[in-house]
Amino acid sequence: MVPDAHAKIREDIDIVHRLGRYQENMRRSRTTIIRFTNRSTRDLLWKKAKTCEYLTKNKLRFAVDLTSADKTLRDKLWPIIEAAKKEGKKAHFAGVRVIIDGKEVRPSLPPN
């Protein structure tokens, strides 16, 4: 994936572990957590993964490991993203921030 940075990547990975127990009849692979010691190496690997033929062919992807509070917040914000996409706008999450047409949107959320 990044041949010239292979040694650097190996140096900058702190720990790798899988979640859940191994099951023989499992249809999909277990989630793997990778913790990096260097953000720039993580960003390089993340960028290269988006166009990696191997990952695409094997239906593997990189994703952010969010806290349960962040996941809850994203669930609350999802309708905003969905509505923007229906209007033909480009909308996505950047962490827990909502980005619509390249600009951050700060919606007011109802109290829990």
C-alpha cells in the first residue's frame, strides 16, 4: 500500500488487537483496532486506504473508533445529514461535526 513508508508504519503502530471472540462460522471479519503513535502516519495510511485495491476487493475499510457518547450524538445528528443529501447537497460527518457543502453546521439539539 505504501512501500516506501513500510518501516515507518511499523515503527508508528503502538498496538493492534481484535474485538470479540473468534467464531468459525462468522460471515465477516472481526473489527481490528490499530493505535498509532504518530498522527501523520495514521493519516497517510488512512488516505492510501481509500484507494487501495486489496481493501476494496476484500470489502475491508478503515473507520474511526468513536466513544459511545459520540456515537449517540452522531445518531441524533444523522437526520440533518440525511435531509441535506436529499436536497442534493454534499453532507458528511467529520468526527462528530456535521459538514454540509464544505461548511460546518452547528445545529441546536433538544435536551436529553
